Amino acid sequence: MSSRRFCSSCGKKGVVLHDNFCEECFWKDNNIIDFKQRKLEIAYCLTCYGPKLPTGWSKGIEQQEIPDVVGYAYMRNIIASPDVDIQVGEYSKINWLNPNPEFMITYIGISDNIDGFAPHREEIEVEIKLLGGICKACVRKKTGSHDVTVQLRAKDRSLSEKEIDIATKTVFSVANELFQESTDAYVSDIIENHGGVDIYLGSNSLADDFISHLKKIWIAHHEKNYKLVTEEKDNKRVYRITHLFRLPGVKGGEIVLYKKELYRVDRITSQSVRLIKYKDHTGIHIRDWENLTIPNPGPSSISKLVVSEDNQTSSYLLMDLANYDTEEVNKDQFPRILDIGEEVQLIIWENKYFLPI
């Protein structure tokens, strides 16, 4: 080690350096561990206490074992190099009377791979929220194979992550509210399927309540189907019930056609799909969302310069900023007055120009 070398941050001499930094300065700007998510929501079985891990539902365990099982299972979400020793540290106290118990897990990382530096230790905390549900094994014990299924779909498109997240949080919230009154008010599984999700529930009353909550969020098509599964010894028929809840095939921000006019989807509400008309930027609410289509080919974008206006013909002279061609365009195509010399970004569709919304 040359006596001329010094820490590029603090200037300290006569110490071991790594990447031109002394030990203290190096660890100020470098971490050996991080976590992909600092907050996790994890389902656990209210019957056998098995948590749902990245690999699926775990076997039944004692309630007090949940933090330990979760802690080691989610070590895979720690970001660290292979030479870092990862350990599960302490867990915070859990209030099991809370419908959604929460606790903190402390993870410890230890690295001893820099010559001349002392072993380095770091800690990170991860917040865990447990959501009550029921595992597949307990569902079979309670109801056999006769699950109630809610199929959440959208017409001719995949559900967005936001839509799936809203539905998932809603069903767990409804299940938690009903579980105190009915032991079969549980969520057994949620599986992504055909661009949507299949949500398996313990009872049709939970499914009906869940559907009612969804109808307060989105307008949709709902149908309920029954399939005879078996007939028991006392001649009681057992049916498998499937709910289909299908959202509109459009989502916020998309350009659509409605009655041969161009619109932009503002949002989907519980009562309608709100559209904004490109011609005059007025908003409308429609319930017959099945009649909405995506224009094919769709509109394109073009830049124009407002060169002049002619009040006699009620038109603007617009110049294409790409090829400098000019053309007259009727003023009634735009919902506002365009200023002379203004550069506007327009949408063109079927030889008509529209101001963006």
C-alpha cells in the first residue's frame, strides 16, 4: 500500500482502500442487500394457518409459525450478490385480533469479500400484511370440489393490472367482513386465466356480495351458471356455480367509435362508460358499451401551423410542418378558436382533423 494513496472522499491516508475509498466512505454509498418490495400482502389460511408462498400454499402450521415460514420463503426477493450471507433476524409483535395482522421482518446481510475491510453487516425491514383466506386443501375438506367461481373478464381484451388489483383487494375485504358471520366466507384461490382471473370462493353468498361490490365500481355484464355435479344419497342435487363478470372491452385513454363518431374513453364507472367526443370535447355517458368499437385503421397524429383564417369561408389555412403543403379546413372541425401562427398537434381520421383531448 503506497503512502501516497488517499481516500477520494475524505482524504484519509494510510488505510486500506477499495475503489479509491476507505472502508467508512465506501459503505456510505454502497449496499450489499435490498428488497424488491418493502411491503408485501400475503394470504394465509384461516383454517390451517398455512400462508400462500411464491411456490403456492404451504402445509398447515401453527399460527405462531407463520412469520418464520414467510420470512424464509421470501428471502428469494432479496437483491444481493451470491457471496453475501443472508439471515432472517427478528419479527415484530403480531396482533392476531386484527382482521389483517401486520408485522415487520428484519433481514440481515453480512459480507466479508473485500480484502482488508472488516465484515460488513446491513439490515433491512420488510412490512408484511396477512390477508385471511383459505387454502385449496381446506376448501376440499369443506366443500369437496364444488367451489363457487367468479370469472372476471373483459370483452376482447385482457384485464389491466389495476383492474385485477382492485378486484383482488375487494374480494379479500368482503371475505374478511363476512367471515365473522359465516365460516364459509373465504377465498380459496385466485388464478389468472384467459386474460382475466378466476376467483374461487367458499360460498355463493360471498360470491353474490362480491359481485354487488364490483357493480358499485364498474358497469359490466353479469351472468350466473349452474352445473350439476352430483346427486347425494338423500336425492339432494349438488351444483357448481360460476359467475361471469365481464367488463367493457375498452379502457380509459383509448380512442373508440360510437355511432360513427370518434371518442376518447374517459373512464368506466358503475353506471356507464364516460366518453369525450373529439369533435367538440363534450362528455357523454353510455350504457350500451357493447356497441363501442376500436377504429381500424386508427387515427394518426400530425403537426400543423395555422397560417391564416378566412372569415368569409369560415376556414383556416393550415400548413403541414412535415412537407409544407397547405390546405383549407373548416373551423367547425375544432371546438375552440385557433390562433394565427399557432403550431397545433392534430389527430387525423378519415380525412378529418381533431384537436387532441
